[in-house]
Amino acid sequence: MSRATRKLLLPGGIVATLVAVLLLAPVLPLQDVRAMDIPNRFAGSSSAHLLGQDDFGRDVLARLIWGGRASLFVAVGSALAAAIIGTVLGLLGGYFRGFVEVLTVRAAEVLLCLPPLLLALLVVTILGAGTWPLILALTLLYTPNYARVVYAATLQVRGLDYVNAQRSMGAHPLAILGRTILPNVLPPLLVQMSLVVASAMVIESGLSFLGLGVVPPTPSWGLMIRSARGAMEQAPMLLVWPSLALAGTILTFNLLCDRLQEALDPREVTRGGALWMRRPARRRTVAPMAEAQDGPLVEIYELAISVGQNPQIDLVRRSGLSVMPGETVALVGESGSGKTLTSLALLGLLPDQLRVTSGQMLYRTRDGQVLDLAQVDEEAFRALRGPEVSMVFQDAAAALNPVYRVGDQLAEALRAGGLTDKAAVKARVIELLRHVGIPDAEHRRRAYPHELSGGQRQRAMIALAVANNPRLLVADEPTTALDPTIQAQILDLFRKLKEDTPGMGLIFVTHDLAVVSELADRVVVMYAGEVVEAGPVAEVFADPKHPYTAALIASVPEGGAERLHAIPGTVPPPRAMPPGCRFAPRCAHAQTQCEADAPAIRDLAQGRVTRCIRWKEVC
């Protein structure tokens, strides 16, 4: 039993005992809560009445237990109803944004303009006093709070790599919301639950105290406090008992939810885990496709990726590349050059604020059909991700879902690809983990991502990407966060994968030219959102035809130069791109014509291209 689980025992035991007593009230040997004994009003403790009798001679203990049923039913019922409604609104608004956000989260926030107690009083006044009107009032009161908490948590999670990984596998948005995002937003939801239960109990007691809540003769703690107020001098304990019950229950619920938040954190629960989060994944059958006809796997022409409307800012423009079956193409350039945006566009995973505004991304499927990925919708992308195109994300710790075991995530990818037999899925998971070099695969498939080393997490991410044998694999700087020894092992793994699947194309996004020289067949150099040079790796590195490529090679220790050279200046921001050649302000070869006109791509011999008008003078 883990430390977090042991800490649940005390508050969990108290709450369980309290709930059991309240549920069993009809069968417990209690006095009739409505039976009055006027001659013995305010009588003290006795064998028949352990906590005494109230101002009408009724048994205090019986009324305390039955009153707890009413108070907890109202508080927990309204908290759960508000949690369900608010969570749905927050998830939908945070994930889909736009008009859906207005209809869900923003509409719910209108209720926040009204003072809480006055809103509850308004509903109760319109519908009348009673248990169900009170539950409705409190549900309306607390739904916006849940919606805002879940909305904020969803915004933080939706852009993480493991959510994009689910999308890259073709998972339906509702499945992503239920299986990936919801478990990761539960901790703040539990905290909010404890606060709402406590607040609801206080408001219920307050409204019952005012005669607008639970209707007599049904007992509640608020009604008991109200009746005891007028008898404080004669029988002060009549006020103490319901007050202690109310305060103790609130504190215990707060403690329980706080401990639950810790216990359900997968970094604390490494054995057993949050089993209630596990549900069978939605199974989707993918029809087998025939072998592809001859031709490139993907061809990108004049691609533009933009943000904003007025003005529209092109983060990537005039970008282009092609990948043949079995070929490895490296995308290189400084940070912010557009490498990752281009690769994300291939899988339809661009952030919501960005969009493809022009150009084509022609992809050839297994059956020879050519699709323009710049035009297909999300439904079509879901069918392509996994069996056709897949991605290895840069940070495996963020790409792997922290609340599921590694083997479960691989199994989900396999089921999404059409493998439904349970034994076959398990065998394939173990085979994949062994294939990527994870030792003791049978045991490690049961591990959570945080229990793996950085290199093992990256290997598991690669196994997830190749689980359904994609024809095109995009690797976004998969060795950046690893030490040199592990980097070499991951590169060896990519070589092995290429040998085992000779028809798979690979786009390798990196800024490390040494990695390019070891792994890639062709290199595409990007600067400030544009492709400035492309060609076979050996030829480009031996004889660059663009000043930026030459400057990159000269600035790398492995470049063979006698001394290193820093590239002067900085990459211009997207809002302040120069009108002509974007590299001209930093280029030693720049002329007036370079600063005036945006150069077009030039086709050179032997499959090489450059975007420099002075390419013959670059050395």
C-alpha cells in the first residue's frame, strides 16, 4: 500500500462511517424524529435520549442523523450535478474553443454576475422552499465554477504532445476528451468538489435557518441550528451538536478530497493505479490497403501557414519538399524557422490559431490515391494518422499520457489500427517494446511514463508511432533532450527501423547537422519560414549553394572548418520580415537586388535547389 493510499484511510474511514450511518438511519434503533414530548422539553442526556431532547421534546440524536441525510443529500447532490454539467461545458469549451466556447463556458459565466446567495434566494423564491428547489438553486450556483476550473485545465492540457499523439492515432475528439483530457484535469476538479460540498452545506444550512431550505418537519442541521438559537441559555448543547456535525463533516470532506487528489496522481500510484480511469478503448476497424504505386510519398508545393486575419502573418511561406518511399529527408534550420510547423501541418495538428492558407501537400496512400492534405478535414486526417502517417514528438515525457501505463497506450494505438484480439494486442505490445530496445518488455509494459528513463520514454514514443506500420514517419527533434550516449542509441534505433521497414519514408526535424550527415539521404534547409536550399546531404554539405547553409555548416564544430563562425544578427520576427530575401540583413553576399525582391526557388543540377540569386558565388 502506497503512502498516498495510507493517508486516505482516516478521512475515508470517517466519511464511509458517516455515510453508512446516514444510509442506515431507517433501520437503526432510533427514536421517531417527529414524536414530541412537551413535558420533557430541553431534557438532558439519558439512556433513552443520548444527546437529550430539543424544544419540542424530540430526540436530538435521531434528528441529528436524519438531518445529516437531508443536508448531505442536498450538498452532495447539487455538487455532483454541478460537477457533471460544469465539467462537460468546460471540456467542450476548452477543447473546441470558438463558438462552442461562447455557448458553453461564456454562457455559464453569466450566472457569476449574480451574487451567490441572492441567486439561490431567487430560485427558491420562484420555485418555493423544499429539497429539490434547493438542489436546483445550488446546481445553478456552482456550475460556472466547475466550468471555469475545467476550462482552464483543459486549455493547459489540450496543447500537450500526448493529446496531439492521440489525435495522430486517429482518436475521435470525444474519446480524447473522455480518456485523455478528463483524467488529467481531475485533480483540480476534486479540489473544487471539496470546496463546493462545503459551501453547499453552509448555504443549505443558511437557507434552512431562514426557512427557505428544507421544509419542516423534515429535519436538517440548518433547521436544528435555527430552533436552538432561541434556547441558547436553557440548553446550549442543542446548538453545539448540529454545529459540530456541520463543521466536522465539511473538514472531513475537504481532507478526503485533498488526499484523493494526491492518491490519484499516477506519480504517486505506481502500483495498481487509478483503475477507475481504465475503460475499453473505442475500436475502429481500418480496412487493409493495397501497395502503393510508384511515386513520392509526399510532395509539398508553395506551402503557407499563417496566423491572424488583418493583418495576416505568414509564419511559413513558399515551403516545399518531397519524400520518396524508403527515403530519409532532414528538415534543418534555427529555432523558429518553420520546421515543426511544416511537420505538424502534414498530420493536421497545427494549433487552432494557425491555418494552411495556400499551397499543396500531396500524399500518396497505400492504394495509390493522392490526397491534398491541405484540403482534407479532421475526419479524413483521423483515418490517415497511425496506419499512413505518424509522428515522434520531441518531448516523450509530454507526449506520453501520464495517467496510463505505457503498455496500455500502445494497446490503444493497436486497437485504433484494427487489432482487436486481446492476446494478439498483448503480444504485439511486447514485440514493439522489444523491437525498440526496451529491456524486460513484459515487465516494462506495466510501467507508467515517469517510471522510465528519458531514453526509454523516447523508445516507447517511437514504438507508439510505428505501432500501425505507417508509410510516413515524422520525427520532430527526437534526440534534443537526451544526452549524447542516448542520442546515439536513438539514432541507431531509427536506422534499424528503416532497415526493417524499407518502404517507410522518414522526415527528421533537427537542428543538429551531425545527425543529418549520419542519418539523412537528403536535406531541406529552412530559414524564417522559407526553404532556402535542398539537395542530397553529401553534396549540400560539401558545396552549399545558399549563404545561410554555408553559415550553418561553418558554425558547427563537426563542419571541418579551422575556426567557428557565428551567424551575425538574429532571425527577424514574423511581424517584421524584410521585403526581399529574408536572410539578406545577415548575409555577407547581399546586394541591393536581394533587399528589393523576394527570390524564387532555383532548380540546379542533380536535384538541388536554392533560393539565392548569387548561388554561384557562395562557397
